[in-house]
Amino acid sequence: MTNEFLNDLMTNLQIYYDGFLILLPKLILAILVFYILWLIANQSRKVANRKLTERMDDPLLAAFLGRIIKIGIVIFALMVVMNIIGLAGMAGGLLTGASVSAVIIGFAFKDIGENFLSGIILAFNRPFRVGDTVELNKIKGKVIALNIRNTQIKSFDGKDIYIPNASVIKSPVINYTLDGFMRYQFDISINHGSDTDKAIAILKNTIGNIEGVLKEDRAPSVEIDDLDTSTYKLTIQYWINTFDQTNSATRIRTQAIRNAMVKLENAGF
């Protein structure tokens, strides 16, 4: 009984070994082909990213489409590998049952599919670009990347925040820098009885002479915003070009407030 079992075991092992030897060249070829196609997928993504960025001047959309191209090539590579190792029937079955699988997967991975489709909509609709200052779901920061599943935001305190694409689609998107211009403001109070026309002229001239503050059509403005029992509140507004990376909005604001205070004090306010 024991000898018969051992003989059957050895026979089956020999059959498996012979089958493995027959399959081994196909397996090696399949691994080699998959590796080559994987390299092609990575290279295609880089080339597509570069070419699309040059033609569309939109790195956010270019990067997203580059990822889609890579995923398509990887899926094609898997189908080729399955055909090489003799699983063509399984590959065909996967394609034939794609519609049924799509329904099942759709229910199982509803959030993933929803975020993926939302990412495609965002990529083509383009409510923001890389580097834009936006507010999404009450989160304010700079757009770093649009991924397959989420949008990456860098907050002004240095946090990397990943917001699901579906959530971005369903909520208002506030883009502060889409056209390259952003307005800032601050308030200064002066005593009652002060020469407000003189103060306004000093503030306009002071803010307008700061490097990075726009002039002409978007020149600084100063208005009397409010008054109380002892002071006038002056609101100073100015514009900067957000595309100009040489000027920091924080530096300009700090310099504007400091210079305004000094000039008013020197003028006797």
C-alpha cells in the first residue's frame, strides 16, 4: 500500500516536473516580455508627460494622461503574458466577461471608481493647475498633483493633504490664482481730526513703490472703511502677480504694513 502510494506520488511529481520544463521557456519569455513592456510603459508615461506639457502648457493634465497611458500599456502587457504561457482562453474570458466584472467591481470598489472618474473630469475640466492657490472643502493651499484617486494640496503650514477627487467634484472650488492676480488688504486706524486725504495719498504712494505690487490698472487703493468714537479705519488693497515667483506674498504684505506705519508716523499721524 505504501509502495503504491509512493509510486503514484513520484509519477505525479514527474508529470508536474515535465510539465514545468515544458512551460519554463514560455515562462521566461513571458517574464522578459512583461519586463520590456513595463519599461516601455514607464518611458511612454515620461514622453507623454513631456510632450503633452509642451503642447497643452498644463502639467496637471499631462501628468494625469501619462498615468492613464501607463496603465493601458500594463494591462496590454498582462494580456500578452497570459497568451504566451498558454492562458489565452483565460485572457479571452476576462475580456468577454468584462461587462459583468465591471458591474461587480463597480459595486465592490464604488469609491475607487467614483474618484477615478472624478479625476478624469477634473483633468479635462481643469479648474486648477499645478501651483495654483485654491480652497477645497475649506482647505486652502497650493495644488501639488492630480492623482488617479485624489488631489494633493500643500497647505501653507507645510502639510500634504490628499482630498478624494469625488469630494472635489461635489464641492465648490475656489481658485485664487487662476488668472495670475491676487488681491491682499490690511487695515490701519488714524485718529479723528487727521487729514484723511493726505493719509490716503501717502499710503497709495508708499504701497505703490513696493517691489511686486502691481500698478496702473491694478494700482493700490485706500478707502475709509469705518469709524468709531476716536479713529478712522483705512482699508488698503493691492494686487500681486502670482505667476512671478521672485516675489513672496508674505514678504510684500510685511513690507507694505511696515512701510505704511513708518510713513504715517513720520508724517505726524
